[in-house]
Amino acid sequence: MSFTIALAGKGGTGKTTLAALTIRYITEVLGKSAFGVDADPNNSLGAALGIDFEKSISDMREGIIEKRLDFPAGMSKERYIEYCIEECIVERGKFDLLVMGRPEGPGCYCYVNNLLRKYLDRLGTNYPFVVIDNEAGMEHLSRRTTNRVDLLMVVCEPTVIGVVTAKRIIKLSQELPVSIKERVLLLNRVPEEGLNEKVLERLEREGLKPRTSFHFDEEIFQASSRGTSLLEISRDNTTYKALCQFFNGCVPVEVDSSLRSE
Ligand SMILES: Nc1ncnc2c1ncn2[C@@H]1O[C@H](COP(=O)(O)OP(=O)(O)OP(=O)(O)O)[C@@H](O)[C@H]1O
Ligand SMILES: [Mg+2]
């Protein structure tokens, strides 16, 4: 069974940044392989990992729905759809990435979507770790990729509105038909001088205790401005080191040996 980590939070809080660094931690520190799922229609996890992807799941699904793709003779429709999904996976040795693209539309082709979910669930179990970067909000988690999450990382900006939104996202996550083992709140881009009094008060009032905080990080900001991969920032980067420390004791170091290692 793989260990699934999902990231959620308000827009622009740092979900993609932390998802990319999580993949780096799994591959670099734990020496395990990871399956990254970019479930944000804006497709940014690939960029944060320095990957140009060619085809998203939504491109593939639309192709099938519009019947632009011919099913090859001798191949069942089901096997063909699996083949098309495999074609969308970008392999990087230590980790693979799948870009979901746009969510299914109202006129969805349920046969394709059902197969897709079934296949993704099975595919995810081949890897010791699955990391899902989500778009802002939570609703889509239930219909997109998985119905089981081991660790939900709710990323929060250090503002009063950020805290209120994080609380709402945590509540929403409790109402989803997704089994979530553990939820943690992470503060990101905290100024050097620390948290504002109002933010501290609000955290207390909402009954929220951040598990860890990351400061504003110039190296991350520069990497993002230049469009460089977060796999290339220094190993001593403060945010990366703090994330590694947070994960120690929080994710399993020993995983099912039948699953792919690096
Ligand atoms: N600790 C940090 N210090 C400095 N800049 C940061 C930090 N974390 C994230 N950023 C920057 O903030 C911006 C938004 O981060 P990111 O794209 O990870 O957020 P997001 O939550 O995934 O956004 P969206 O909701 O649009 O998907 C990026 O430019 C990123 O480089
Ligand atoms: Mg993002």
C-alpha cells in the first residue's frame, strides 16, 4: 500500500512549492520513488520540477470522448484507455509525473472517467509514495484521483484571512467522501519577525496549531522567478531542511518492499 500525501490550501500559499520539495525529500532523503499527480488545471507541478509535459489526462480524455482516437484492432477499449493513460506519464527515473489537466466537464463520458479512476487507483499502489498537488480549494479531491489520503498538508499564509480559509478547508476535508488519516496545518512565507498578533489570536480562536512554519525564502522566490526547478536549489535550503525535519517521524521510512524503489 502506498503512502499518499495531498496538498491543499488557499490560492498562492505554496502548495506546489511544497509538493515539489516533498517529491525531492522522498527521492533524495528516503531514496524511494514517488508518483506525482498534478491535479491543478494550471499544471504547475511539472514546472516546479523542471518538466515540460506533453499530454495531460484531460487531453487524452477529450481525444477519446470526441472519438478522435481509433481503437486499434485486437485491443479492448479498457486496455486502450489504460495505454493512453500510460502515454501521459512522464518518467524521471526517481519519480513519475501525471498531469491531470482540466476537470471533467458536465457532459462527462462516465465510462472513460470510471476507468480512469480505477486505473489511477491501481497505478498509485505501484509506488511507495504518491504526492498530489491540488488546486486551491478541496472539492475536486473527491472526484479526481483518490479516495484515500494518509497525510493532508493544508498550507496557510500567515494572515487572518489565510487562517480563516485554512479552517474552512480543513472542515470541508472532513465532509468529503475521502478517508484522510491525518491533517496538518503548515504556515508558509512567514516573515522573519514572526507572526502578527492578530494571526496568533485567530489561530487560537479557530483551535488550529500549525505543525511547522516556513519563512519567506529568497532562494525559492528566485528559483520561481527564473523558472528553475526546485530540484536544483541547494540541499541546505532552509525551507527544504525544515520540510525534511517536519517529515521525520511523520512519513514511514520503511515501505512495502514489493513496491518500486528508486
Ligand atoms: N517560503 C516561500 N518563500 C518565498 N516564496 C515562496 C515560498 N513558498 C512559495 N513561494 C512562492 O510563492 C508563489 C506561489 O507559490 P506556489 O505556486 O507554490 O503556490 P500554490 O499554492 O501552489 O499556488 P496556486 O494556488 O496558484 O496553485 C511562487 O512564486 C513561489 O515561488
Ligand atoms: Mg499550485
